[in-house]
Amino acid sequence: MRKIIYLIAVITATTLTTYAFTTLANFNASVNIEVSGDEYVEVEFKDLPTETQEALLGEFAGYEFKSISQNVETKLLKVVVVKEGEEEKTFIQNEEGKFIEQ
């Protein structure tokens, strides 16, 4: 009788453990990203690749970066900059990599 109870306990433990590991292996974690109406997500300057950082510093020398956003689909940038004594300017990167003022 003890062997039967022991066997049932082992089978139950094995089944539950297998189910738990299978559930964890098939778990798809989703990340919620807040996308604005124009489908740009704000990014930090330090998180951009080094080449992109250098290109932005060269393109906007003398300006202060207010915000940098990246298009969700195309990965092109939208940059808001300001120069002392001037108004904010918004530039959007085109497919060729050039920045066009909005």
C-alpha cells in the first residue's frame, strides 16, 4: 500500500513539475511601449549608436538637444533642438539620412 501511495506521489510531482517548466518555456513576455500619435518613441542620446551620436553632434553643432525620438517603423529620427536666443526647431530625418526642418 505504501508503494502505491509513493508511486502516486511521484507521478503527481513529476506531472506538476513538467507542467510548470513547460509553461515557463512557452511564456511570451510582451513589452508595452507608449507610442504617440505620430508613431515616434522618445530615445536617450546615450542609447543611440556611436555613429549616430557623432552625426547628430556634427549636424547640430551649437544647438542643445531638447528631445530625440525614433520612428517605430522606419527607425528615422526626429530631433528637437534650440539655440540660445532662438526658438525651438524640429528636424525630421529623411531616408537619405539628411535632416529637414519641420
